[in-house]
Amino acid sequence: MMLRLALALLLAMAAFHPGAARAESCEAQVSDLSFGAVSLRSGAVNRSSGTIKVTCSNALVSAVGVCLRFGAGSGGAGANNNPRYLRGGGQGLAYQLRLGGYGNAFGVMRDVYMLVPIVLGRGSATLPFYGEILSTGTAIPTGAYDSVFSGAAHVEMSYGILSCDLFGQSQPVPAFRVSAEAVASCELDVGSMNFGRINGLGTAPADATAAIDIRCTAGTPYSVTLGMGRGGGSDPAARRMFNGLGSLTYGLFRDAARALPWGTAPGQTVSGSGAGGTQRYEVFGRIYQGQTTSIGTYTDSVIVTVNY
């Protein structure tokens, strides 16, 4: 009699134990996300995407609720995981993971709820996620950057739930890696050259200057060229600015003496090596004396190119 009673008690306990009530098991796989080679100059867009796949088996229901929670990753993060960081050589490269698309409107990927449909006890679901580099600027060194999501502190899964606010059965998630290779980049800001009002060019030229600000990743060799403008030609000391059918001949130079023309040919360019910050170069312009002019505004457009 006592044996039957003990057996009945064990069966009753098993019937109410949550592990026996839910026989399903789920596994998650998060793909690595690589940004590849990224340029951090202003205006550059560096984006990539990956997938989250969850597979469930031995399920006795039509769908299984699964929640994945994503932390900072080994690279660390700011408040509320915004931004997250890739690390390389002691430097941080800000980035973010998002659901639904790119941009701040899609928030930060933290708690991800997925409903896995079940057919004959098995099912799977795949969800895309999106990453974008947030850092810009040539002050960030080149090299490899990464962050690894490994262990419950950085990525964990629970399943058999209706929302991420509930506790369910836990299952480890294999590690995944987010990576990028920062490459050399350059930026430039170009000022306008204004000769002002010219009363006459009979006996003296008109001179003016303009500034070119270059920012290149530290150690990056570069050269700066100035195009020939709308007037074309091959002599950077004999460009032309126009006013309708009229024109004025002028030159652009690398030195205050106006002896070293600045153009595109070898020996006519300015070279340097990036320092991470701003490096300023001055362009010296001259409209030559002895030209006959008509009243009006004369203009030209010159393309400035930094080669690195």
C-alpha cells in the first residue's frame, strides 16, 4: 500500500514539473557580421547585415515563443548599449546592431522575440538584423576591429514563453563576431578665392589666396592636385576665368612668390603624410597685369583632388 502511494506521488510531481510539461528544445544560431574594409571619412556609409536562426524540435504546440537577449559584446558599450564598440589596438570604433533596418529610427537590438511555427513537432524561423558603423573621422587609426558575443552576459536565449518579459527554458547560444577593417581615408575642405574689386590691370597684377584643409588618417601618404578649371588647357599658370564671352588669364601657385604652379602633372602637386587632424595648405592666385577687361564678374571653378 505504501509503495503504490509513493509511486502515485512521483507521477503527480512529474505531471506538474515544468520540464516534463514542455518537451520541446530550441537552438539559436547568430551569423557573424563583417563590415569588411571601411572608410571613416565624412559621408561614408558602412553597413552590413546578418541573420538570427532558431530551430525547435519535439514541440507539442503549434508555435514556440523564443527570446534572445543581446548585451554589449566584448568591445563594450555606452549606456543602454548605445553605442556598442568594436575594439582594435586599444581604440574604439562605434557601431550599432538594429532590427528592421538602418538608422536611429530602428533603435538598438537588445531583446529579440521570435515566434517559431511548428509542424509535426519541428520548426524554424529566421530573422535578419542590421549593423552600421557610427564613427567617422580620420583620427581613428587603421587596422582590425572586432567584438565577440559569447556567454550569457553578451547573448542568451530562453524559449517556451509568450514575451521577453517572462522566464523560460534557457539554452546557450554559440558565439558570434562583429568585425571591421578600418582603412586609410582622407577628407578636405576648400575655401573660395576672391580677388575682390579690380580697378585695372594696367600696371600691377591682382593677387589673392585660398585655404585647403586636408585630414588624412595618420601615416597616410597623399598628394593634392588642382584641375585646370572650365577654361581647360595644360598650363596651371595660365588658367582663365570668364564673364560671358570675356575672360581673364590667371594662375594658381604653391608659393607666395607665384613661381611654382599648382596643377595635376608630376612636379606640380603638393604632397604630405596624414596626421589624423587638419593640415592646411594655402593656394596663391594671381590675375596678370596688362589685360584689357570689361566690367562684370569673372568666375571659374577648379576641382581639388586628394589622392591617397
